[in-house]
Amino acid sequence: MGLFKKINQGLKKTRDSMTGAIDAALHGRTEIDEDFYEELEEILVMGDVGMRTAMEIVEKLREKVRKNNLRTPEKVRDAIKDIVAQMLSGGEEIDMITLPSIMLVIGVNGVGKTTTIGKLAALYKAQGKKVILGAADTFRAAAIEQLEIWAQRADVEIVKHREGADPAAVIFDTISAGKARNADLIICDTAGRLHNKKNRMDELSKIYRVIDRELPYSDREVLLVLDATTGQNAVNQAQEFEKIAEVTGIILTKLDGTAKGGVVLNIKNDLKLPVKFIGVGEQIDDLQPFDAKVFAQSLFSDEGGEDYED
């Protein structure tokens, strides 16, 4: 299945809900008036786009309609799609050039963090990269065991310690193994606790110091995993994690299970955090690099994807 078809299917609930409501609001209109703009803003807010972003989309649309004299529902719909694509663009690239490069994956328990790491490993292994996983979420025995299972599925190596071990020590050993075995990419799981921010900040600071010392010039990503089904709560989690971690991007999981896919816009536009990957299913290859144009096309396409232009 191609990239567009996967994302198209994964966004079905959001498309049916939010985009379906926009189409209904446009249906039969002979002019784009203030009533439509108010209805559009309400639809976007209900889709977890966020108030500020919804207002910005509406204002950009007003300008396009006025400037280009848009009158038909089809042209207005296309204009909304272009605004969404433009708003989501920028920063989604993953540049993992140094050998090895390193990814730290963070996020609260229950968002699919460990599963996401396994899928990341499979994605990069399929690209021909040598990947090593580091099981640095040592405060939860199940996390280590789960990561081992995913390492086997993805056919990559894993470095682990016992439950309760120092996470920074696991990171150190994983980096050492990565350098010794000429790995292309090191992906490290980290603890998902937020309730004690000072301890979490101290732990992450120690991990950063290890990476700075052992891989001073490496390409590095700190990726925050968020569950799309939680809508606005995902945005709140991102705000909290930004206070304690040097987040470089977002991985948004479970998009196929929610009508709240508009949260992508909230995260990108309000928090200024780029979305790097999206999860659109449960299969090992259902984690996809984020593409703003493909996302916008999928959000506003028909089921068959007729609107997509490569």
C-alpha cells in the first residue's frame, strides 16, 4: 500500500468528521459570508485545531477569498486545503547523517512510545540502516520486555540493563555498542514520568551530558510521542514536556482511531513543534514520515484519493 493510501485511510475518521462538516457548511452556498466563517471556525475548534489556529485559518481564508474573488464551494475548499498544507510545512525533515546518529524518544506511559520505537527501528532497518535500541526506560520492567519483543520483530540489536538501573548508564552502553558495531542510528527509550518534573529534568540532563561527551557532533533528535486520540490533552502534554526536555519534534500516534486529527495543526502552529512522524495503524509499517502536502491532500480527499497530486 502506498504512502498516500495509508495516510488517506488513517485519516478517515477526521475527514468524515471535520472535513465532512466543512463540506456540509459549504454545500449549496452561493456566497461566502460571515455566517460561513463563524461556522468554519466552530468546526475547526471542535476538531481540536485550537482557537488561535482556527482563527488564523479563517483570517487567511478571508484574505484568499477577497483577493482571488473565490465564489464556488470547490474553490473555497481548495483554498482551505492550501492554507492547511502551508501551515503544516516546515521542520518535518529528519536529517540523520552522522554515524551514528541518535534519537531519544520521550512521552508519558500509554501513548504507544515503546511500540513507536519498534516501528521506527523497522522503518530505518528497511532503509538499509544498522539500528541499535537502548532500553533506558528502566523504571518499568514491562517497557524493557516490550522493547525486546519489538527489537526481535524489527531484527535489530538492543542494549538493556536490569530494572531500576541508571538510564544514563544504559545510554552510555548503547552509544558504546553503536560506535563499536558501526551503527547508523541509535534509538533510545526513556522513562515516561511527568509527575516529578525535577527528577525527570535531572535524569534527562544526565543523559544529555553522556551524549554530548560520547557523541559530541552527532545528529540528534528528541522526539515526543503523543496520542492523537487525546486531542487537547496531547497539546497540554507537549507544553509540559517542553519545560523539561529539548524537544525537536513530535510523533503523533493513533491518528486512525480518532476524529481529532486537527490536533496536528494545533501542535505545529501554536506550539511551533514540527510533526516528524504519524501513526496511522497497528501494523509495523504503519508509522510514516510526516508530509504536510500529503496530510492536507488526505484530509480533504475523497476515499479513493482523487484529489492527490504528486
